[in-house]
Amino acid sequence: MRSIGVRRLSAMVAATVGLLAASASGAHAQAPPPFDSFTFSSNMQPLGFSARTVPLDNDTPGQGVFNTDLAFWGNLAAQGTYGGFRLLDISNPASPRELVNYTGCAGATNTVGNQGDVILWSNLLIHSWNSPVSAANAPTASCGGELVGQGFEGLNIFDISDPANPKLVKNLRMAADTTPAGCGSHTATAVPDVARGNLYVYNNGSSGTCPGIDIVKIPLANPAGAQFLSRAAAGRSCHDTGVILDRINLVACAGGNGFTVFSIDPTIDPPAAGSIENPTQLYSQTVTGVTVGHSASFSWDGDVLIFGHEPGGGSDSRCQATSTVTERSLFFYAARTGAPLGTFVHPRSQTSLENCTWHNYNIVPTTNGKRILVAGNYQSGVSVVDFTDPANASEIAFADPAPLVDPNPPVGIELGGDWSTYWYNGTIYESDITRGLLTWKLNDPAVAGAKTLSHLNPQTMYMSLGTSKPGNVGGNVPATLSLTLGPAASFGAFTPGIAKDYTAATTANVISTAGDALLSVADPSSTATGHLVNGTFSLPEALQARATKADTTGTAFNNVGSSAIPLNLLTWSAPVSNDPVNLEFKQHINANDALRTGTYSKTLTFTLSTTTP
């Protein structure tokens, strides 16, 4: 496991702190507030800060009107709050500049709507209103200058063409008295359908009364025509939903005791089955020991699903050394099958006065083959995790604030820390519940060359990386990867009772304009992965494969792996055109293997990929 330098900056002294046998980073100049309260690894550099201070004292107006989630469009950032949202100019990440602190939903000292999740899409901002308006609050509860009415909960849609003067477009009611019946908006995920002129919102009520994903349609030419269409049944409440589009097209709802995964096909016209309006459920996964499923995201290649949960609801201290392993764990699964790939336990023990769980995170769009997660975890702050190998994930950077002090006796946990932390275009943006917006620079080769994005709603990945077919990733660098396979390979007849190695072969043709290329093979099936099957029967010995070509013998026969751990067959260190490849397979049959009448087979996935398109 890699070691990371650690530095603690305080008003008194710069001292080294040991973590994972980390080496001391030496003395450093005093960091300005609020960074002076943080312990952070030596590869983390404080950049900038835009304050929106929330009082800690329960008797001070504005206490509890917390800062929440983030979204980005170009050089504009939106930070949700319990009273509305902030818009900030982030053209200089070292000096984020507030354009507006909009308090027209609930108010500066009122949390009637709370939550305040945000989506940005061009000139639109969508804001989550989480809790129904009570009869007592109904005479005054408003958003955008419009009374929302008793029982209101749902989405608030704004036009932010002039970021300093947001204009309400529509308050979309999603309440107990609507059809379908709604449970408000705890979180919201953007799913664009630009070809048809629509922005969909996969809304999450985070309520057992409304199990599933609420489907909202916003016509881009007429946002005031937004409609609450339906609910995609998930068999669980959905606290948060992650989406990856492009060639992957998967949706993951996290909630309750696990997560549910759907597929969508944007080429299908809504509302047909499988379209964006009508996702197809693939599977549901229960995670042992979990009761408050919280977040789901994907690796940019679409192979790994990252699942986080929120024991104690986020207001409890669940990252202590005495907390259970499950309470402190982040989980990795094969995205298409739900097969477990690994877990990662929070590595820095927190005190009993610090609320802490894994909370909101996104994945760095790397181009170097690394899988890097950036997470905000309440009072344990920022955590950067390398999960390139999900079975051996490690923390490579962090920024951990000192515990907040509760000013109200009896002294207990003062809710605070990171609501969300995300990577966006070379900067880590940290939404601190009581402080405001902090920015950091991560100086680490793991994120070198990461892609620049035009926008980011962190729960939505609009493209995929590591594609196995020709493409122009991101539209900036033309690239060609072409893999053509010959006829299906056949072993012929297996003879029962005789030990023997059977061989089969086919061909492939490779065209690559990349600086390097890798040919791999995997068994995407969750049934007897890596083994030939015949109905419910499978061969005891693993299927093996190798590849050769004129100028290389390739590798020896090796077992075919899963989609998460494919078998690498051949590499190229330069572009090639119409390069013939021999694909060979070997299947060993033991003398005592019980063979069932019929055909044993598997459909394998061959992938041609590159790190330098």
C-alpha cells in the first residue's frame, strides 16, 4: 500500500501526523482560514474559499440552513442550501466568487424545504424541495416569490440566464395529492435527451412510501411544461441515483439495504420499455449489514459500481475506531451483475464528536487507466481513493478538519463537515455544511491528464472512457480502434471418461491508430464465470485462452476472467492496420468429469482498448 505524507497546520505549530506509515512532510507556512483547521496529506494544496457561514449556536438565526450539494456548468458552480442555492463564478478556482446567495426558497433563516440538491443544465437550475409544507407554514412558504401551498414538496425550476437574478420557471409539485403520488425531492439526477429536446430528472424521494425513481420530463424549449410522469419501481426507496450514459447506459438507485440497477437505451423512443422514461430493471442487490443505502456511482469504463451507505443518517459518529467494519466501508461491485469486487474501510478514525460516513463522491475522468474516487465524508473531510483494483483500494490523499465544537449544552455532536466533495477540471470542490465552498489542488500522478469536462452534475456521467469500439472520446482527439472477429470457435465433441486437452481457434483483425493498444477477453456472465455451461451444468475446469500473431507468440494459455478482471492477450506499442491475430482456446476434460448431453458454450467479450488514443 502506498504511503502518503501528512501535514497538520494549526495556529501553534506545524506537526507531522502518522498514517499508514506515512513519512513526515516537514514544516509548512501557516494556511489561511478555514484551511488552518485541517490536517491534510502533502499532495493536497489549499486553493480558495467562498464563505457561507452557518451559525453553530442553536439560538442564532440561520442555524441549520446548511450548505448542501454541488453542480457545475462551464465556469459556474451551484451550491445548494436549505434555504435555496448559491451561484459562484469558478473561472479562477483559487478565488471562487459568489454571484448570488438565493434565499427565495424557504429563506435565509428557514429550513421548511431543506435538502436543496441542485442540477445545472445550460440556463436551467433545478432545486430539490424535500419536506411537505405544514399547515402552519403554508401562509408564508414560497419559492421564487410564489406561494407553494400546503403539502408542497417537489422540484423548483429556475432560469439562471442572468446568474445574479434567478427567475422561477415552475414549482413542480410531487406530493401526496399528485398523480403519481410523490414524496418530494431528496436528491435529483439529470438525464439529458438532447436529441429529443428534453431534460429528464430521475428524482429520489428517499421514502419507503415512494419506492423507486420518479421520472420527470422537462422540455428544454418550454421548461414551464415540466411533468411528473411516473415512477420506475425499484423494490426499495431511492436515496440517490447514479447514471452513466454513452455505450454503458446503466442506472443505479441506492437506498434501504442495498441498490437496484437498471438499463436504458436512449435510442428507444419514450415511453417504450427500455427508454429513458421507462428503465428496465436488471437486478437488485442486498448488502449485508446495511440499512441506509445512500450513494451509487460508476467507474468511467462502466465496469465497477461504487456503493456507499449512511449509518446513523449522517448525524452520528460512525467512523470511530470502535465503529463496525461495515459502518466504515465503501463497497465495489461488478456493475452489470452485482458480483462483489471488494470493499474499502475508512482509514482515519474520527472522534465520538464527529458525524461521519461515506457521503457524496464522484470519479475522476482519468485517461491513464486509473480509477480514482473523490469523496466528501462529513467531519472526516475529503478522501481520495484509488480503486483501480477494487479488491485492494487505498487512500492516496485526504483533508481532514478538526472537530466542530458544540456551543449548546449538553455538548454533543455538532453537525457539519463535507456534504459533498467532487473533482471538476483539475480542482477538488468541497461543499462544507457550515463553512461554504473550499477548493483544493491534488498534486498526484494518479490524476495526471484527467479529461476536462464542459459541465458536471456529479451523479450523471455523460460519456464513458475505455471504450472497446472506434470512437472519438470527448470529441477532441480522433481515434480508431477496430476489432473484427472470425467465425465462432468450436472444440468439437467432448469424449466422457477420457482425460484430454481440447483446442479450438478463430481469427481476429485489429486496426488501431492509438499509441498503444491492449486486446483482452472476459466472460461477462455471472453464471459459472470463466467456465463453459450447458443449461445448469458447467465444466469443472476453467476455459483458457491466448492470442498469437506473426511477430509474437503472445502469452501462455490462461484462465478467462470476469468483466472486472479480464484476461489480457496481446499488446501493441504502435499503430497497426489490418493486423491478423490468432485466437486460441483450450479446454481440459478430466477422466472423472461428469458431462451432460448437449452443447457447452459461452459468449465471450473481446475488448481492444488504449491509454493513449
